[in-house]
Amino acid sequence: MKPIIFSLPGNENIANSIAEKFDAQIGEAVIHQFPDEESCVKIVSDVKLRDVIVVCTLHHPDSKLLSLYFLCRGLKEFGANSILLVSPYLGYMRQDKRFNPGEVITSEYFAKFISTFVDSLITIDPHLHRRLSLDEIYSIPSKVLHASELISKWIKENIKKPIIIGPDSESEQWVSEVAKRAGAPFEVLQKIRLGDHDVKISVPNMKNYIDHTPVLVDDIISTARTMIETVGHLKNTIMNAPVCIGVHAVFAGNAYQDLCLSGAGQIVTCNTIEHISNKIDVSELLAKNIQSTLIENKN
Ligand code: R5P
């Protein structure tokens, strides 16, 4: 029997694109929101003894989690053999320590909860910073994929003489890999976060790169303050407008508009979260790894 793919609202395009790339059926489920904002989940397709893939990217996770939980519980109740959660962006990864007394380390509870209702997980570039592996918090098998190869390919094809810039030490893991694959130099800056919308970034030394195009690479663009601060420093030191590349287009509130107005030349993201800035397609990467995970799970 073919695997069957369900998607939560907002994930239909990437789910269809994944399904086209291997022999999977699109499953039908209806998630209806009642006027009081409780949800009604109805599974239309037959899932008995099927390997089920559920695609749900987890930005704004609080508003999605219950529907996802109900859907997965229902799929199991109706006989699904296994549930593989494909979450191209995995939320709640940044709250990985008690930054202030009394704060709850939510990434752990989030991971524990997800691990109770799906059998395995695939994601792309989760924010692994103080933690080295998802296994430290998820008790289900997980596969972490990386967008670096696709990002480097985009840079090679679109930017002449790039200098890759990581806005903070956490970004070094992505930036060094992207730079190596793109055959470009790189610089990593220092960041101090003073508040949700307040960051200070060190001034890059672009002396040797004035004829290059700066390409900022980060995993998440949320408030975009990290990118905006860095673009601000670069505007005055280099001739070409900076290109901002984020794996995950979270873009909270007016962040995208703010970044467009900041002087960024181009804003480019992967389609781990559907957004107008998506230019790098991760569906093939996901499809390949979903297929191999299903085979591994059988053995
Ligand atoms: C965290 O350090 C991440 O790597 C990003 O730099 C951060 O999430 C960006 O956040 P914002 O867009 O809110 O500055």
C-alpha cells in the first residue's frame, strides 16, 4: 500500500510537492474551526494499516498544536500503521535554557508532548544551539536535514562575488558550510540580544571585500532585527546591497516589510514556511528523506 500524506492548513503546497516526487497518496482530512475556536477534525481517507505522513510546519505553534494532536490521535485510532511527522520548521527550539529565573524550558516539554503522538520526525535545520541533537529532548527517532547545499547552489547561480556573513556565533554552523560549498569567503559577527526586538551586532570588517556582495545567512528570520542591524552596518561599507537569506521565514508581525525597507537588496528564504520570499525549494530534499525513513522504519 502507498504511503498517505496529510497536511495541516497552510502546508498543502509543500505536501503536494512532496507527494509528486514519490509514489504517495494525498490524504483527505477536514479541520473545521467552530465559532468558539474549538476545532473539529474529520479524517475522510481510509488509513487502516497505512504508513501516514503528516506535514505541519510549526511556526506559530500554539495555534496549531491541538489540531495536529487531534489529527494524529484520530489517525492512530482509525488504524494507521505509523505516523511520520514532517515539520520543515520545528518551533520551540530556541527556548533551550532558563534565560531568567522562573522560566520554563519549553523546548523540552514541547518535544516530550510531540513524542507522545507521532512515531518519528523529520525536520530541516532546527535551532540546535546549546543542544547537539534532537535526541536530547525527543524520545522518538528523528532525522535532521540541512538546507545548506540548496542555499549554496542558489548563491552560486545568482550572486557574483559573494561574501557570506553570519550575524552571530550560532550561525557559524550554517555559514561555514554554505561558504565552503559556494566557494566564497565568510565572516561571523557577534550578537548581543537585549530584548525580543533589540539586538546589537558587531560591525563587520569589509575592507577586503568592497567589490563583493554581502550575503547574510541565518536559520530563522523572526523579528528580522538581526538582519536589519547587520544590513544597517553593511550599507555604509560596501557597494552592493546586501542579500538576506534565511532558512525559515517566520517573519513575526511587520518584520518582512521592515526588512524590505532596511536596505536589503534581496530577501530569500526556503519554503519550509510558505512566504512570498520563498525562492529555495526543499520539497525534493524532504521527499528523498521521507522515502528512506519509511524504508528504514520497515526494517
Ligand atoms: C537565533 O539566534 C537565530 O539564529 C536567529 O539569529 C534569530 O532567531 C533571529 O531572530 P530575529 O529575526 O528576531 O532577530
